[in-house]
Amino acid sequence: VPRRSASDRYHDRVARRYDAMYEGDAYWRLVREITWKHVRGHLPREAGARILDAGGGTGWWALRLARSGFRVTLADSSTGMLEAARRKLAHLDLPHPVTLVQSDIAGLPELDDRCFDFALAQGDPISFCSSAERAAAALFRVLRPGAACVASVDGTWGGLDPVLDKEGPAGLERYLRTGRTEWLTRDKDERFPVRTFTPDGLRRLFGQAGFEIRSLIGKTVLPLRRLRQQLEDKAAYLRLLRLETRLHGEEGLLGRAAHLEIAVRRPAA
Ligand SMILES: C[S@@+](CC[C@H](N)C(=O)[O-])C[C@H]1O[C@@H](n2cnc3c(N)ncnc32)[C@H](O)[C@@H]1O
């Protein structure tokens, strides 16, 4: 078993209540709906194709993909998250059972070369791991030529306001120099470094690993987090969902988003 990182310690602790943190919140429902629409356009067409859910956590996406008929492998470095995923998935009757693997996304040494038809990395594992470059290279390695990958990370520009609020001008200077901040939990032992990306930095990360860039969206480019209450109303939810999806690929608006999501492809040749 690999050494537990601070991110593992944090995720181990929150694993049991992780799903509850997101369920019952209209903002996160909307973000997941947007994500699914974006991901769907890049999924393999063949039923039973092999999908890697890297940093898959409690298995929310793995379950959705397995229910769509794919053969899913969920890889995560946190024992607690894998345990939560096992509890959730074990008793379900799925077309193909989900395979769970403890693995660090910055290398994925437990996984073979070119064995997946698609990879997903949702909810920042690339921002949280020890090397985003190694993570991008590992994703490239395990995908077969021609296979796509959709990954979401923390956006640098979207972090400006919270960093200024929490760390003041000197903190903002440091943040702009490094692109790095810290996941602030009350327990110092669980604080872990978070690497953020500008839109160009994210394209560079995947481009240098050998991928072709297909699309880049912000999640979310409208300030929907503070409209949580309004999103509880079905008509407002649908209206804002439509507007957000119309705008979220606009280059000039990407900086407004807390998260960036990139879709890439390993070249077919
Ligand atoms: C915010 S959660 C997202 C979980 C899931 N992908 C989702 O969208 O619901 C981040 C996940 O990344 C995992 N993670 C963090 N660092 C990792 C690493 N180096 N390798 C693999 N997984 C990692 C955490 O354990 C956690 O499950």
C-alpha cells in the first residue's frame, strides 16, 4: 500500500459523508448534468467498451457509466473512498461489475498500457496529485490510440477572489507566481497542495503529454453557486442550464469558472 498523502488522509475521513455533501444541492446537480452532457459527446460508441474512472472516489461516475453498459475500472488512491465505492457498488446488479483499484493517478503503475477506450478524471485528482505532468502521461499511456479523455481541474483565475479573501495581497502574489494553493481543512495534517490551471496551461499540460485537444469548458462560467436557491425552481434551473451550456466554451468567460474541464484524444496513429 502506498504511503498515505495528506489528500488521502482528508479523503479517507470524508469518504463516508462525501455523497451527502453533494446530493440535495441543486448547484452540484446542475454541474453534474453539464459534465454528463460534455462527457457523453466523447464516450466510445461500442457497448462494453473499457473505461477508466481515475480518482473516481465513491463511484458516482463509475456507476453512471456502468449503468450505460461500459466495463468500468475505478482507480483511486484513498482507501476510504475505495471502501465507500465498494459498499455502494457491491450489491448492485450491473451489466458488468466495476473493478476497483488502489492507484496513484500520477503514474497508474497497476494499470497496463493501451487498455482503455476512454478515461475520466473528475473532481480534481489531477490538481490534487503529486505531479499533473505524470498524471497526464499516465492517462496517455493507459489509453489505446484514438481513445478520448475528459478531465476537470481547478481553474487559476476562478481562484483569484477566494485566495485574495483568505490570504490577502501577499497570498495572491504567491498564488499568481505558483498557481498553487492549499485545500484548507481545519486539521492541519490534512491540508494538501492544490495545483490550479489557466486555460492555456491546461491545454499545454495535455498537449505535452501527446494528446490532441478537443474542447475546453468552464464549470461554471455563470455565478450559479450563489444562485443555489433559485436553482431549486425547476423553470429557473432549466433556463440557467441552457444559458450556461451556451456560454461555457467561450474563451473570454473561462476565467470566471472555479473548474475547467478539458476533452482530449490520444492520436489514432
Ligand atoms: C473531489 S473527489 C472526486 C471524486 C469523483 N471523481 C467524483 O467526481 O465524484 C477527488 C478524488 O480524487 C482522489 N485523489 C486525490 N489524489 C489522488 C491521486 N494522487 N491518485 C488517485 N486519486 C486521487 C481522491 O481520493 C478523491 O476520491
